[in-house]
Amino acid sequence: MGRLWPLGLREVVLAGGSTLGDWQQRNHDRTLPHCAEQVVASGALRNLERAARGQPGAEPHEGMHFSDSDVYKVLEALAWDSVRGAGTATSEFAEQALGLIERAQRPDGYLNSWAQGQRPDLVWKDLRWGHELYCAGHLLQAAVAERRAGWGERLSEVSNRLVGHLLQTFSRREGDGGLVGVCGHPLVETALVEHYRCTGDAAALELAQRQVELRGRPDVGLPTTGLLGDRRFPLSYFLHHVPVRERTSATGHAVRELYLQAGVVDVATETGDTGLLAASEAIWEDLFSKKTYVTGAHGSRHRDESIGDPYELPSDRAYAETCAAIASFQWNWRLLLATGQARYAREMEQVFWNTVAGSVSREGTAFYYSNSLQVRTGHDAGDEDSPDHRLPWYQCACCPPNLARLLGSIQAYLVTRDGSGLQVHMPFSGTISTRVAGTAVELALRTGHPWEGATTIDVLGCDSSVAWELSFRAPDGQGPGEVLLSLNGQRAQASSDGGYLRLSRRWAPGDRLEISAPMPVRTIEPHWRADALRGCVAFQRGPLLYCLEAQDLDGGAAVEDVTLEGTGTPEVTGEVPEALDGYVKFALVARGSGTDGPPRPLYRDRAAPPAGARPVPLTLVPYFARGNRELAPMRVWVPTAPAGAPADGRAATATREADSGETEVPGAGVPGAEAPANRAEQTASSVVTSES
């Protein structure tokens, strides 16, 4: 099984000066050194040092009991990023961390600083909350990155010993006498498959398959000591309530669910198990048709960081954890490789350019853990649970190093190949150097994505004597009628198959393919069952969603008191707020109304006179750029009302207007029809990496 193959880490290089290339460079220059510094300051390395000394209980553990995973994620990020060279500070961190990991590992291969440093008697006794397999999975993934990047062999040797311990400890088949159990936090499943892909160790794949099949079985316990976690959470929180093959509904802790599904697809792909793949696709159908935020994010409840009920998508209480966004990207990547279906690439792009991109500050050194779609005026942001601004670090620091490892390897998720040729899933500026149809191929790509819809692909090298296919994913809802192609200056026709524009020919050096895709402003309406969003709309252009921020409203209007006016879409403008200049290329402008007069009662008679209203010009900025200025109140979904309704300040007031129909901006391509409003309607192997 497996329709598409990823390219190697060095086969795609992002161009400096491009939006994505500059972000990856900022990750190298700022985010990675910051993460390394914070992991040291948090005490995570000191925990490993205590484990290496072998004096349990002599000193307390610092931070979360799964702090080892933060160390491993930073090392994984450094391994992926090593293709761009290493800085002095990160090199020193890597040397220190690798030495401590080697010394802390027990002779039998076991490694976990909390258990070794505090309670060796509890090794493998608390599978519900202990995170031992979870941390092991992150170490294995760091070792996979080391192998693929050619960064060294030290982590690989540690991971080989650790896998040996897991194979000696855990059951791989019925009645073999091994420990029958799964981890409360899925992750080791996909890590074991990745280890198998790198080493050929079939026993690791067998253990991964066993872990998937055991999860949710009623005869498999999830033991806990009660020392590390809350007993109140149900088995569904851990995805241990129903066997994997029998489930049809996405539920529980969002990151756990998404990591589990990534592992399910990995196992299905490597074993050729079409039934297991279908089970994961059933969860995808449920999640993306009823339980996904318009930003691509997941998790609508703070208490248990869970997915929630169908259509339970409150904007201001969205948990939408950064790690869940990254996990969604990883799961969709695996489904894309397994099936070749464009809908998975669309969801990768949606969550990447909105939730993932918005989780990190412009400077690259502050982060959102949760990604709300609305921050109210007067929001109480007194703790880490729902801050109104990005923080430099968190007590549970899973998200920042997770982000760093994705950005360090993002080039490996943009292009794939199969027997017919190459597929470009997300536009980027840079080069592709690989082999297609038995020959070396070199391509150069230039694009204004995510701001503009034009992409140029130049063939720099290719001596193939046979035709091969170059495929380009069409933007949402657009086919060959909306996207214009030009080959060597002449209009070209491409076949449209499964959401991709496909052009097959004997490519030669000097060939130039120009792709011009429309980028209209799309008005998004929520499903009527999403009660928290009723009467509101959101705006998207290309992959970018837009939002209102309080500092762009005239006259001190609050984001809660503003409604849209008119019957069309906002206009695109290159005049962006000064503080976002150089970070944001385009904003949207619209007309709205703001409520005047004294505050109205919390509840009133509907027949009461409406509150006064005044015109308010509206500027909407990309959601990913929110929170990079002093003030924080913000909203993605903006209230509207039927035409002719009075602007009275209620939740569903005013209408939308467009002075002219469609809007073009330089490089945006030709105007086109709006895509479907409901994202659910739009969607009618080996991997690089995968986390909380």
C-alpha cells in the first residue's frame, strides 16, 4: 500500500526571501536556539543528569514528568535543521543533551528520567499517565531524524537499545508472555513504524501493529498508580474505550486522537491493511465534517483538551492546541501518501497557514499553546490556559519544540513522487532536485503564495527520453476552468484528476510552466448546527483566514459591538497596519456598524428600541498575524444580518456589501467563482516526523 512517496530531506530547498523560506530561516536563527535555552532552564536536562547518577529520590524531578520528550523534540528539530548548518549555541546544547541521554540509559535499554530518578519501582506500572512509551516514541523519532539527515549515530545507538528493551518487555502476539498494555498517550505506534522504515527491524513494526490492535480492547487494562494524573478522565480521553477498527467517531483528547490516527495509517500502510486504513478514514470523515475549526484546528474544550461533540465549535473557548494542529498536519500527510487524495493536502495547507503559522510570534520566540478564534474585551488571561498573548515558554512545553521540528523539516512535505512523475501539493519558492522516470530532474519554483496565486516552474535540468507527469494541486474548489496554464509562453491544457492539474510531456531544460490561480475573497458561512457561530461569517483569501483586531477599529469600538454592512465581500488592500508592515502583505477592508449609547442590559425585551449605531470602517488582517501588536481583542467570525435589518448591536445584525464584484490584485490570477462555503463540502509510505 502507498500511492505517493516523499522526497528526501535535501531534495527540496526553500528560497530565501520567500514567506516560507524566511520562516524556516527564522526557525533556524531564533526558534531553535530559544527552545534549546528554555529546555535547559526548565530543568529537563538536569532530570536526565539525576537519572544518570543513579540515586533515586535524592532530588525532586523538575517540571512535567514527561519532560524528557521536550529534550528529544529539540534534538529532532536540530537533526532536521542540520542540513542548513548548526549554530554554536545549539551545537553545545546537542552535545550536552546527547551525553546525558547516553549516560542515563540503563544497561537493559530502558530510559525515563522520572521513573529512574524518582520511582524505579514503578517502571511500566502506570501506563495511563506515566508517558514512558510516549517519551520513548519521541526519542525514536529524534533518532529517525538523525539517520535521515546524516547528523550522526549517537541517538540511533540509544534508540536501538531502547527498541530492544521494548521488544523484550511488551507483547507482540497473543500468548507470548509479554506485557499486554498500551500507553495513555499514543505516539509510540508511529515512532516504531518509522524505526522499522529506517532499520528494517520487522519486530518493531510487529510491536506497532500490536499496540494499535490492543487499544480499546475491554480485556486490556490501563493501569495507574494515581501519582501522576487525574483518575476522573474516562477511557475515551485516552482513546481506549472502543477497539480501533470499530470506532467511527473522533473523540477524546485531541492530540492523543490525532497521534493515534497517524500511527494507525502508518501501520496500515506498511502492512497493506486496507481495513485498518478505512477505519482511520472513517474517523477523518467524522472529524472534518463536524468537529474542525475553520482554521483547521481541533479541540473545543479546555477541561480535557478534547474534540467535543458534533458542531461544538465555540470561538472564544476554542482550545485548538498547537500540537493538535501539527498532529493533524502529520495525519493528513500520511493519508495523502496512502491515498493520493487532494483533500488531505488541502487540510494540511489550511491548518498550516492558519493555526500552525499563527502559533508562533513574528520574532519566532513566543508561542500560543491554545489558538482561540476570539479574544473578548476584558478577557481574563491570568494563566497559561488561555493567554491573550503568546508566551516564551510553558510549564507543559510540548508545543514550541513541536513547532520547531515541523519547521525544520517542512520542505519534505511539499512535493511527492510516484511512478508517473511529481506532485506539488503546496506552492513554494525554491528548488526540487530528484529523480523522475529514471533520470535526474531539477526544477525551480517561484510563487507569491500564500499571498498571490501565480506560480512559475522552470525546468533547469532533465534528460529523460520519456514523458512524465507534473501535477499541481488546484486551489480549493477550482479546476482547469479557473486556473490558467501557460507552457513556454503558450496557453496549455492540463487534465484535471482528483483535485490536481496534470501535464504530461517530455520535459526539457528551458521549459517554463506558469500557473495563474484566482484568489478571490471567499465568504465562509458556518453550518446552522454550529450554534456558537450562527449569524456570523468569516473571510478567507487563498489559504489565509482573516480576523478583526481591536486596534484597527476607529473610535474605540469593541470587536464584540461591530457588525458587517453590505451584501458582498471585503476588498483587498496592500495598505496594512503599520505595525504589521513587512509581515503582512495584504489586508481586507469592509464597512460595518458599531453600537453607540449606554450599555444595554444583559437581557431585554425584543420590542425595546434598538441601540444607536454608527458607521465603522473595518480592516481585517490574516489570522496568523494576530497578537503581534499591543492589544489583543480579536475575532474571526463577524456578525451579519439579513438585508434591511437595523444595526442594533445584537449578535446577528447588519449585512454585507461589495461596491464592486470580484477583486483582483497584482499576481493574483484571474477572477473565479466562490468555493463552497462549508468546508465539509470542499473536501467532498514513509513520513518525515510526527506530538503534545
